Amino acid sequence: MSLSASWVKSEGHSTGGGAPRPRPERRNLGTIPRAGGQATIERMIAHLDLDAFFAAVELHRHPELRGKPLVVGGTPAGRGVVSTASYEARKYGIRSAMSSAEALRRCPHAVFVRPDHRTYREWSQRTWDVVRSMAPVVEQVGIDEGYLVLPEGDPGEQAALVQLAVRRRVRLSCSLGVASCKVVAKVASDMRKPGGLTVVVRGGEAEFLAPLEVRRLPGVGPKAERRLAAAGVATIGDLAGLDDGRLASLLPGRVGIELRARALGIDPRPVSGEPGEAISISNEETFEHDVSDRAELHAELRRMADGLAASLRRRGLVARTVTTKLRYPDFSIATRSQTLNIGIEDAETIGDLACRLLDRALGQRPDALRLVGVGVSGLERHKQLELPLPPAHSA
């Protein structure tokens, strides 16, 4: 028995009630086998992504801005950066992480709004409360995205009901991708934005992914994409077809093995219903003017280290990796990290490591900086015995 592999809801732009049910778009991506004379549908998972979330919330707060190119971010008169742009603004090439000054240059009539993260967290909580009321297992991985195990029944219909509930009860648009594993669901959720719904049936994962650009596979960053492109690997299917030798030469180690498996639609990670634990905590600061004074940069890193240490203690966590982030005047970004054999939580150690990493990066490329940041990862619930810092490997 063949089932449709993709359900697409392309008219999902409205945030009002009474939205139409999804209309199926049929694509031959796979079949679901019969067992005992009836079709068996194993539990599928969905990746839910709120569409232009910050901008969508601001449009509810300021309905007079509907239809206008809206940019949520810092002021273009300073060193602001775009957090989110409405779909009207994206038509002008405005995107997240772009400088607000560049966004204004591309769209002089854009409206800029400063982000209000407390309000966004409140809207996010309301959204995920709705999702949790409908799905047996939900794993929120960000303020505006997460995975859910779908209830029993037709996967496309169950996902459509979740999408409709978010629209009617929270008045937000979301896009969903439905598949047998996380990586395929995440890629599928991006296929029909905004307000889209795409379902890839079990067995059709590799065929669905194969024609897509390799950069669309989660885990393939800009450097890997350039390396693969230079070797003629342009699509996810090209990556899936690499033999062991060629894969090792292009993407050595476990990274390459894992990415090839994902390119084949293989991803064993489960949807975890445990209360969401942060996988990293970070702070960053964009300066009003480029800063080159090393003492000032160190002081800023230590200030952020104080906040990170307080956050770790509050959560009962320790961290094994410290990362320092630098953004140069040309917007290029450098990161340096150090991983320890024991977990740490004290501000002095985090600050020392962050400053050391900054010095190393600036030793390789001396310049003024427009932004610095510190992050901690490799978080652990229990605290180990504190010892003097052991030799560590760096990246």
C-alpha cells in the first residue's frame, strides 16, 4: 500500500482561525508495508519550526506594521545586528546575523524593532504548552524549534492538527517536517516555509534528501561545503554515495561517517522527553566602536565569565569546554575552544581560559574587534573533584 510521501500546506500564512486543512501533494518517495493484511504505520516524528518567530510576535504587538518589512535587531545607527527579519524584509536579502546598517542599506524603508526576549520566551512557552498537550513526547531544542513524537494515526493528519492548534490557540505560523528520524524531519520542515507541512514516508528518506544541495544537511558548515564543492560533491546524494576512502580524504574521522549516514537518512537519535537541559550557555557583546585594547577585551570576557559561572551554579552544572568567539570589523568570525578533563563552574577559571583563547586568536590575526563572546559546553549534572587544570586539547 503506497501512501503519499509529502503533504504540503502552502496557504499557511494567516494567523487567524478557520485555516484550511492541508492539501496533499503526492510524491513517490516510498511505501509503508502491510502486516497482517493492514497497513502498519510506526510512530513518526516531526520537527516544528516557528516561522520568523521574533518578527511574528512583534506583529501581534504592533499590528500596524503588518505588510511592512520588519527587522528585529539592533539599531542601524550603531553596531546592531539583525536577529530576525519578517518575510517582507527577506525579499530584500535581509537575513539573521547581518549588520543592521547593511539591512537598512538594502531596504531603506525597513522598520527596526529592538528585541524583547522576555516577551519571546512567554510566547514560546505558550506554544510548547500547546504542543505538549497534543504529543506524547516533545523535545524543545530552541526557543522556536523542537521535535515531537506524533500521536497514533496518519502522520500528515496528526502534524496538521498540531499546526492548526498552534495557529488557532497561539496565533503563530509554524512549519513542520515529518519523517522517521530527526535529520530528515528537520530538513523537511524547511521545504515549504512559511506555514508548510512536508511528510517523508519511512523508506523514502534517502530519495527525498538526494537532490538537495549538500549545505542543507544539518552538520555541513561553510568550510565543509567548500571542501565538498571543490571535490564535485554538490548534493546530499553525492555525499551519500562517497566510498570510505574518498569520504576519509574529504571529511576525516567520525564527522564524515556521521554526515554520510545522515545523507542516507539514517539518524538514530531519539526524541527525548526529558526536561530540556542546555547543551551550551554563552554570552556575547557587540561594541559601539571596534575595540583593540587587550585589557578592555579581557575585562569584558571576565564580566561574561561571571555571568556564565552564576548560571552554571544556578542550574547545578559544570562545563568541560570553554569557547571564545571573536568578530572582526569585516564581520568574519573566529572561535577558539579548550576542553578539560574535569568540569568547572568558577568564574576565575572560565575567565582565565577565555582570555587565553582570545590572546591565541589575536596572535594569529591581530586586529580590533567588534564583538567578543564566551560560551561553555560539555555540561554535566554532577560536579567532579576540583583539581589544578590538567593538560587539555584545543580546537
